[in-house]
Amino acid sequence: MTYRVALLLPAVLALGGALILHQPASAGAESPKITASAHLYDTYCAQCHGVQRNGKGVNTIGLSVQPRDHSDTVGMASLPRDQMIRAIKEGGAAVNKSALMPAWSSVLTDQQIEDMADYLQHVCKCGQPT
Amino acid sequence: MRLPLLFAASGAIAALTFAARPAPAEPAAATGAIADIPASCASCHALTKPETPTVERLWTRKGPDLWYAGDKFNREWLVSWLQNPAPIRPGGVMWFKHAKPGEPRDTIDTASIEKHPAVDAATATKLADALLHLKGEGLIVEGEFKPEGVNLTMGQMSFGKLRGCVSCHQDKPGQGGVSGPQLHDAGKRLKPDYVLAYTRDPQKFDHFIWMPRLTLSDPDLQRLTGYIASLGKENK
């Protein structure tokens, strides 16, 4: 019996490890909404906010004001959800932040922006989506 | 008894045939021009307006759209570029695919960006002439940009700090963001009326493109266009 478990254990571990390794970085057991928002983030937001959501996007080389680090749990926790939504929809200037953050309402729907706010709270691990 | 069935069947066939047709109303000149463009170009570039633009299309297309090339490019530049195609987009066609995380910031893996094939002078001229026939319906208004009285210094300020175009576009080699096409030779490359129309509403050209529509006044658009149209012209 013990012998069998000893045999089985490495196999189970190897299988688990293989499954974990096989997942792309953005995938996982996420909800379809989170996955969809992550894809939109990659398309539109990551150019400035970074492929790792850390505010270090490829475009920051040209920015006089650095973009927000969405992985910053403490910094993001102080950001009200409605302010996030307004910044995405109307641009940084609408919430007294940098005008370098443009308004995305021409590209994203209201629902996608709501979902993005949920996604940001997921990324920063700083609150439950409401 | 069988007649209604037959009608229904032929109706369905007609509907399917109609649905399978390509996008309607390509101007005759454009249709003729497309026939002059090799299939190898069309394998990467959309030569007709996509019927259903999607985010996914932007991730899978291999080259920028050319269905409005005639609205966009200056002939002289196009003929020359096709013979010596230097990269226009520092981040590639879709920047994310070439981005890699890093410190102090993410970078573009330039080695992974595919190079555009070059053609000889005769082919370049023929291709340019065909491409310049490709125009969108009402995308640009000819003569909308008024070069007289444009303040280039104000335009440069708009491009930089005020409107943040430089976040994504380079106005000098190596200076500015990399997710959008470089603009340091835009004066040679692009028609000013196109620059103005695209800047005013990028979503009119592609709803899902990652350049958002800013709220810009007409004077703003004029001075931005004036600045962009001046770039790269000093060597002429």
C-alpha cells in the first residue's frame, strides 16, 4: 500500500506540474470576463501600463509622467472604483491626473470599462469586484 | 405541392449567394487596381475594407491595412519605400507580440519583427500606382488641412506635452513611444488631409485600433497636422 502511494505520488506531482507549466501567463482558472478583460488590457493598456501591469510599458520611454502601477496593492487600494471608471472612460484629466492617459470611450463599451475596473481590482489583489 | 419547397430552396440559395458576396460598392477604379496587386501583398494587407472589424483581426493580421492607401500615402515616398522598406512601426505591426517585460521598462524585441520584402523600381512604380487607387468612401476631405498660418511650435507642444501623441509615436528617431507608427518622416510619407482625418477619428478607419479618439478642436487638429506634415521634410 505504502509502496503504491510512493509510486503514485511522483506521477501525480509530475502531472500537476506539467499542467501548471502548460498554462500561458494570462490564462488559468479565470472567469471568462477576467480573460476577456485581460485580452483588452493587452491590446490597449499594456502599451503604457506594461505587459506585467506594473506601469513599465514599452511607451513609458516617451512619457513625462509615469503610468499607474496596477500591480501595486497598496496604491491601488486607495483608488475608488468610480474614479477608475471615469479615468478609463474620460481620460486622466477628468480625474485630475495626467492628460497622457487618454479617454477610451471611443474604443471600449461602458460594459467593457466596468469589466476592466473589476479586472484591475483582480490584478492588484486589493478588493472584491462589486 | 413541390412549388413552395422549390421557392424556399431557391430563396435560401439566393440569400446564401448574397451573403457570400464580397463587400459591395468598391469603386470601379479600386477593383481594377486590386487586380494589379499581387496576391502576396493581399496575404498580409487588407486591400478591401474588412466587413467585420474585430480586436482579433488586429492580433492576427500581418501587415497594416491598405484599403485606404490612396487616401494615405504620398506617391514619391511609396515608390521609394517599396524599393527600400525601412520599418515604420518600431514595435512591429502589433506591438504586444514583440514586447518583453523588463527593467526599467518593457522593451521591443526588434529581432522578432519581420522585414518587408523589397521590389525593383519598375515594380515599385506599378504597385504604388495601383495602391494609390485604393480609397475609402468619405474617409478624408481633400483640402481640409490649411497649411497657411499653422504655428509649428504650437503644433510641437500639442504633439508633446499637451496632447501626448509622443507617448506612442516618435517625432524624432528614437524619441517617443513605440506602439504606434513613427512619424519622423511623416511629412514625406503621409498626406496631410489623411493625418488630420485619422487624428480626428482613428475609429473611423478601424473601430478597434489602439489609438483612441481624443477630443481635439479644429485649431488643435490643424496645428498637429501642420507639425506632423513638417516632419522629415528638412532633408528635402
